[in-house]
Amino acid sequence: MKWLSGLITKKLDKKMNSIIRDIYTNNEGTFISTSAFWEASEKFAKDKGVKIDNNSSNIYFKMMIDNEEVDVTFYKNRRNGTTDICVEESEKALKKAMEKIRTKS
């Protein structure tokens, strides 16, 4: 049965990578509602080594897409149990955060 678990993990990894790449390519920096169930998103993040608080409704991590570091954020959609995802190139995300800090000062 271990082979079945491995197969499921590979399929999940392939699907989530595809979703994340598509969001990065077509909607960078925008939260997109997906059909990915929250539990699958949590598993994907855990498989990437992300530590997750059991009660958390968001997950943040970095990953590489085509040799570019991107910030990935998963938000749990409480209405239907799916995941809203935002993907943005890490340097752009950092610049946005710094601009927000400056405007609040």
C-alpha cells in the first residue's frame, strides 16, 4: 500500500505545481480561488517541509519556478473548504511590503 500513497503524493504534487505555475504565469500577485481542497494544499505544503499550525487558515512558503523564487500563499476558503492561492515573485512581494511599511510611517 506504500506504493499507492506514493502515487497519490506524486499526483497531488503534479496538480498543485500546475495550479501554482498557472497562477504565477497568468495572475501573479492576485488571489485566485481554486478547486484544490484545503487538506490537499496542507499536504502539499507539508511535503515541501513547511511547518503548519493545525488551526491556521493560511500557509506561506517560498518555492522555485523556472529558476525564480516565488512567494506562495494559501488561504482556506471557509465557505467551501477549498484554497485561494496567491503567487508572486519574491522580490516584487518584498518591495510591496516595504512600500506598505513606508506609507504607514
